[in-house]
Amino acid sequence: MQRTPTSARAAICSWLSIAIVASRAAPAWAQAEAALPPWHEGVPEARKQAALELFMQGRDLHRRMVLGDAKKKYEEALALWEHPDLRFYLGRVLKMMGMPLLAYENLRLSLRWGPASLDPEDHEEARALMKELVERELAVVEVRCDEPGAAVLLDGRPWFVGPGSARRFVTPGEHVISARKEGYFPLVEPVVVLAGAQASGALTLSVDGIVTVRRWAAWKPWAVVGAGAGLGLAGAVLRWKADEHLEAAEQRFEETCTSNCAPTTTDTTSRGLTESRVATGLFIAGGATLAAGAVLVFLNLPRTYRSEDRGGVELRIVPAATGAIAGLSARLSF
């Protein structure tokens, strides 16, 4: 929907003439009571006249489809006077030039003073154009990060600092969400979002830490070593007792027998021999257990590596809400 040149000039001239008449023709007390729209406040009449001339030049270029030059004229006019009609026409030409993000922003600004910002026809057209942009030419990315001090970036540009959340219109396609914080793994996550869709999710950062692990609890191999040492010690004690018993048996034999006595086996001798054999077995078992424990101690030496849990992004892709155009999209729960 486009205005004819005559109606466009009539509209722009009408709001300019109102300002001129109100400021020059009315008495001072009437001017004080005049309810001029907020975009007239603090703007000298000379700047309004210059903005009108630039607008009409841009409108003529727009009508002749010289879009690049029309855009420049509208922007020059806006530099002189922030007016909703200028935002509206700039938004229209930006949409025709294939610049949906800038078009949406200018159309949104044209409505920032409410329904009275534009005449009813243009107000309706502005909202229709914004809805069309949201559904066909734009996408929404919405992210939450609960990590205090984490810098969140979108496509390499600073976005916000956690904890908090933000949402932004983007062009359809692949975008990169990243987050950084000292002492944490940097997070980089690409996301592809189509026109009319919204990607919503939460960022999770993980500490960039050194992790030390063992095969078993540290005490277990040493328990085996202790068991081997215990067996060896028991064997040594039993060997000492065996030697005592054998010595006592030999001494008793020498005391009670003459040179013609034949050697006999006494209970003390038998006990000493048995203890000696058991002690030898304990030495063997203790040595084997001790060796096994030493191997287990070696195998259980701590291994150190960096944590592999580097956080991530959980995203949901849903249709972008169009019921509240100026509010970007409805917030989803995570």
C-alpha cells in the first residue's frame, strides 16, 4: 500500500503547517495550552522546514524507485527532525531494499508514541509490514545465562552480561552464540534458525579445571601391600618360634642322652619343624602379596587431565510469536 505523491505531500504539510501556525499565529497563552505532539518539542521551525524539503525530495526518489538515494534523503531528514512519518517512510524503503532488520526497527520507532503517531491508514500498514517481516524475513534468538559475569556474544558481537536474558531479531540462517568468563571453558555454539522461527534456550558454562582420578580408592593397593607385609612379619615371628623350639629340643636331647643314644623325635621337635614349614609358606605368600600390592600401587597412581565438561546450549526452535509485534515474541519457559 503506497500513498500518491499528492496525499503524501498533503499529510507531511499538514503536520508541519500545524506546528507553524501554532507557533506563529497563536498568542502566547494559546501556545502554552496547545497540545502539540511530543515529536515537535524542542525542534526549531527552520529544522522542520529543512526536514520537510528533504522528505519531499526523498519521497520523489522513492516514487521513482531510486531507493538508495531516497533512503539517504529520509535519513538526512531524520537527523534534523525525529518524526514518526519519516520513520515510517524510511522503514518502507528499507523493506523494499531487502534490509528487514533496519526496516523493522524504523517501523517500530514510527509507532513508539502510540496510535496517534501515524494516521490510521499508515498505522495499520506499519503493523502489517512488521508482522510480514516477522513471519517471512526475520527470525528471533532468545538466550538466558545464569552465570554471573559471563559475557554473552551473538555472532561475535557483545550482547549482554549474565546473569540475565536477552532476545534479538536476526536474519534467517546460521548464527553463533558464544560466552566467555575467566576460569571457565569458552562456549561457542552455532544455531540455524529459519524465517518466522524463534530459537530459545539457556547457556551453561563449566569450570576449566584440572581433574585427578585413580583406578581405585587410594587405600586399596596399600591395603594389599600391608597384607603382604603382615604375612611376612607373621612368618618371621613363626620362624623365630620354630628356631626356639628346635633349639630347646636339641638342648634337651644333649642333656638326657649319652653318646650311644639314638636321635628321637619329640613333641617339641615336631612343633618346631611344623612352625618352620608354616613360616616358609608365610614368607612365600607374603612376598607374593607384597609384590602384587606394589604393582597395584603403581597402577593406581593418579592421572591428571582437564575437565571435558565444557557446558553447552540447550535450544528450542518454535514459531516466532506475531501477536505482539512490538514485543518481539512471547517468552518461553526453559
